[in-house]
Amino acid sequence: MPGPVFIEGETVELRTVEAEDMNFHQEGSHHPSVRRTAGPDTPVSGEAYESELFDRMAGDDAVELLICDDGEPVGDVSLAPIDDRRGWANLGYWVHPDHQSEGYATEAARLVLDHGFEELRLHRISATVHADNEASKRVAEKLGFVHEGTKRDDDFVDGEYVDRDVYAVLREEWEG
């Protein structure tokens, strides 16, 4: 049985990730086109993947939600880690390749940003994206994030160093 809807938008629902979602979640995050920019650095077996994901969700320093369209999962959106003392979090999102370029990431990110600023009272939310990930950069820019800089050779993926761009939006800048 799917988890309860936590936040509902115009076309997507954000709901809790449940054990029955693990096949979708693992397959989506491990897909080569997703893994390169947003997935795990190394392959993770089903049991270890589930344990790691549920451990992260059990703490109070993360919001991890499944992006669904009409009840069917299409991706994931998160605020993690959340630093209550400093009032910030990092936004993360991925959409399964079968559902990319349909606006899911933008709407899901907008909903979770509303939650972060309004419910969690965060001051700053950042997003760190691979410099060559034009789709993720567009999502951040559409949502009003400001490009703060580029971290050179900040990640090591598929045998090469890659740059990552840092974006952020402050509560007073957020228009929802």
C-alpha cells in the first residue's frame, strides 16, 4: 500500500517512501543517467539500499519524499541534510528517465521548498548540481535560485573529476 500523501500539488503528490517503493527507488537512482548526477557513488544492494534510505528518513535531519503522478512514482525530492541551528538545508531531486522533461522536478522542488521555508522555518536552501546537468540547473533557475559559484573538480564520477555549481535561495527571496 502506498504511503500517505504528505504534500499535494497541481500535478504531483509527494508521499512517504515505503518498503514497496524500493525497487522503483533503487532502479531509478541507479539508472546510469541519474546515478551520474544524483545517485549513489557505488552500486548498493537492495537490502543495504533500503536500510540506508530508511535510516536517513528516520532522523530529523532530512525530508525524503517520493514524487508521484496519479499515485505512480516518477522520482524523488529531498531536503537533506537539514541543519536546524543554521537554518539551512540542501535540495536534492531526481526523476526517472522515463518521466524526465515533464515538469515533475520543478513542481516537486517548489512544493518541498514551500515546506522548508513555511513549515520548517529554514532561512536558506541550496542545491549543488553537476555543471553539465543543464536540466537541473534550469530547475534551480526557474525556482529563483541564485548561482553562487562553481566548485571545481568537486565530484569524481565514472573516472573523472567534474565541477559542481552551487545555487541557493533565501527565505526572503522565495516567492513560492
